Amino acid sequence: MERQRTMARRFQEDTLTYWCSRRDCADTLDNLGDLLDGDEAKLDRAIQRATGEAQSILRARWADGWPFASAPAALRGHVAVLATFEAVAPIAIGRAVEGMFKQLQTRRDNSIAWLRDIANGEAHLDLSDIATTSNWGPVAAKAPKGQMGFRG
């Protein structure tokens, strides 16, 4: 029981260098801490791989950089599904928890489809509630002067 509490506290610590956190993954699957038996490093590696997978898909749309400074909530949720599946699938198969495995696999497949829709421009991220990066802000040129425009 104490291990569960410790794991739950640690899951609240964000690994924000990636596109989801331990807490996002714990929100995806209630008993994640129990299934991982306290192996936070395994979850961290899964988060790293899931972020890389999402980035490789979305590079089709944003090859020169991301239009956000931190991942929007919807993206974080989908990356958390990928990471949770990555971390738990071998355990679920080994423990013969077939129903949970199939549910996670379906959610993972749906998240991959959503990422591809974003990459293809068929769906869009809501960027209204987060900071965007400077290279995607509005562009305004200086007013021309002299012979090419206004005098001043």
C-alpha cells in the first residue's frame, strides 16, 4: 500500500521534456502503478519512445518546428495512451490480462489514427489555451520608406 502511495506521488512529477507526463499516463490507466511494480524508469522510457513516435508522425505537417511551446492537452492525452500501452503491453500479455490489453490496444490505434489526421491536416490541435512558439506567430513587416513606399 505504501509503495502505491509513493508511486502515485512520483507519477505527479512531470517529465515535461517530453509530450506527456507520468501523471498523464496514470490518468490513462488507474492501476498503472500496480502493474509497473514501481518501475518508474520503464514508464519514463515508454514516454520517451511515445513522444518520438508522435513527433515522427507530426513531422509530416510541421517539418520545421512545432507551433506550440508545450504540448496541448489533447496531444498530451494521446501521447500518454501510446506511452501507457508501451509500458504495460508486455506485462498485460505476461499476466494474461487480455481484456485490458485489447482495450489499451484499441485506444493506441485510435491515438495513432488521430495523430495521422493531425499530420494530414484533417484534424487540428486547439492551440488557443497554450503559448505558441515565436516562429509561428503573426508576421508583420516594417512599412516601406522612400521610393518604394511611404515617405517618412
